[in-house]
Amino acid sequence: MTDPQTVLRQLYDVAVQRALPLHNTAAHLPPPPDPAKGRTLVLGAGKAGGAMAQAVEALWPHDAPLSGLVVTRYGHTPPRPEGLPERIEVVEASHPVPDAAGLQAAERILELTQGLTADDLVLCLISGGGSALLTLPAEGLSLEDKQSINRQLLASGANIAEMNCVRKHLSRIKGGRLAAACSPARVITLTISDVPGDDPSIIASGPTVADASTCADALAILQRYAIDVPKAVTQALRSGAWETPKPGSPVFEGHSVHMTATPQQALEAAADAARAMGLNAYILSDEIEGESREVGKVHAALARAAAKGQGPFQKPCVILSGGETTVTIKPQPAGTPRGRGGRAGEFCMGLAQALQGQAGVWALAADTDGIDGIEDNAGARVAPDTLTRALALGHKIDAYLQRNDAYGYFEALGDLVITGPTHTNVNDFRAMLVR
């Protein structure tokens, strides 16, 4: 049989390929408006923003007017295909902590909505990462305030729905406010899901989607995770001054949302590829959340049972899952080296620790955008000899877990998965091969 890690990497590549914008956009594009009456404006934000913009440029009728502005993460604009004219401007900004470039892009996007009419069409291209990239602080809040709150949320263990509830209420463009600014134009949102449950109001904090959460919800989340915020934030949330447009609001009349790629579709593509290799394939769920290392331990229990011929999974098999886990950063004594890594690496450490060198089990976990956290790796690999190879180097996994240093642990083993930006984002991909 092919090398297990080669098999796992092929399955990851298949999952990413399924989620690429050029393969998924055509069926969701409307006909252009009458050029004598209206125009088409493209606005967007997210890690897949550059690739989504290029897909629209390639698929939109060449004789139909098209213009706009999309913001993506630094280094995530794909190479432009030869002969494809640039009709949509793509700019880059910081993720996961917003910066001045993201602020400027958001301001420009809002400016482009000025003067739209009911005859105009707005195509909004939204993908994961848009929350940080499309940053426009609420009145009285500075970019520095938003950066501080964002950093605290990222380290708190809050899940994506909780983080984006806060982000929506501290913004002048998210939580449906971009759609409100586009009124009375018709808005069609094309979105790539990176959230459990595929809720469009959570993806990139739903800039074009009605928001059912409230200021009170956002305040409760900030208090639950002990996030330090300026007094003005507490006052505005308590008074409801920063409330978002709600379901039923007329600003959303005639608007539509199309999910062009989802985590489940990517997992199903990987499962089909595994079956074509002669493996049984099982998808646990595309909505798995929780502390990354603990999710790793649960996955290890399932793999150990399968390796022993027990449980519901029949080997040889691949066990797949997706979703968005979290990492709670542990406080460290002064002088402790800073840990590096993201959700996928932390999952792999929890998995390796719990597998305890189980024979016949290999795994790969990686983020489908090609970036695990803020490092240059997409994720990591686990093999039956992971722990013994690390111990031979003097690396005890408990110490690396204690300081959230997945990158350091797997880098020393040569087991980081490095892909570079993939130009899409359907969140976590995890695969365990049992034989």
C-alpha cells in the first residue's frame, strides 16, 4: 500500500480542491443587470477573497461592466491567470489581528456603496477571516482597542460564534451593516463556510446578513471570558447603542445568500477519494468544536478501538472530521519560551499523547487555508513512532502541551505540514488512517 502519510496528504489536497472558488462559483452567479440602468459592484473580504474575485472575473460576461474591491490576508492573493483582465481590485491586510490596511479597506468598501440604486447589483464575496480583514471600529472605538480585544478573544478559548458576536457589535460594517449600506441595491452574497453549522451570520461576522444576536449577548461574552475593554464599550453594549440590523429588517429585502463551498462537501470529497483507494471511509462530523487537545484525545480513543478491531469503524479505514476547535493559551512563568502553533498542531499533540504509540494509526490535521494559527504551516502529522522519535531528541510532549508549542514539537520531528496559502478556507481538516 502507498505510504500512509502520502495517502493522508492526498486526501487533504482533494478536500482543498473541492473548496476552490473557481470550481464552485458559476452555478450561483446571477445574470448581469441591464447596463443601461444599473451596474455590478463586487465587494468582499476573507482568506479566499482573492480567489473568489478571480473566479467572478473569469466567469462574468466579458462585455458586462464589473468593478469592485475585495480584501484578503497578506500573501493570499493567488497568481493571476494569464490573459485574465483585472476588473476587481484586491488588497491585502492582517489576520487574525486587524491592522490599518484592513481599516482602510473597510472604509473604502463602505465608500463604494454610496449612490447605489435599486437597479444596481452588489455581489458580496465572503469567506472565513473576513472578521479581522474587514475592520471598522464602532464610533468611539479605536483600531488599537479592537486589536487588544481581538488578541484577548483569540487567547480566551471562546468559540467562533462567541468571538464573532462580539466583533459584530463592535463594528460599523459587520453584522448586516454592509448590506444596510448597500440599500436599495440588490445584494447577492456568495460565501465559503468556515464555521460549524454553516451559519452565514457567523461567517466573517455576517457583514451582509441579519444578526439575531444582541448587544447584551456580546456583553455577556466579554464578561464570561474576562476580556478587558474600554468603559465606552460596556456602556454602549449595555444601552444597546451598537445594535445590529435584525431579521425582518427591510434592508435585507430581496437579498440572497449562496453557500458555494462547505466543510461537509470537502470531507465528502476526501471520503470518496479514500474509498477509491480501497479504504473504508467514515465522517465523524463537520461541526466538531471544543478544546483542540481534548478533541485529539477523543479521536485517539476511536482510532485505538478501530486498530484493535473494536467499535463501529472497520479497518483499513480513514476517519475524517472537520469543524473549528479552540486553543486556550496557558499562562506561563516568566522566562518561558513562547509557544507557537495553532488548532491543528494542538490537536495532533493531544492525539499523539493519547495514542501512546498505537500501532497501525497515522494522522494528519491541517487548516484548509494552509495556515495553522499565525505560523507558516497548515498543520502536522502523527505516526506510531511520533512519541519515541521526540523522546530520542529529549522532547517530552507534556512540556510542549503546557506551553502550547505544537510548532516547536513537530518542527523538530520534520512533521509539520506546509502547503502555503491554498486560496480557500473551509476550516479544520482531520484524517486518521487505521490499518
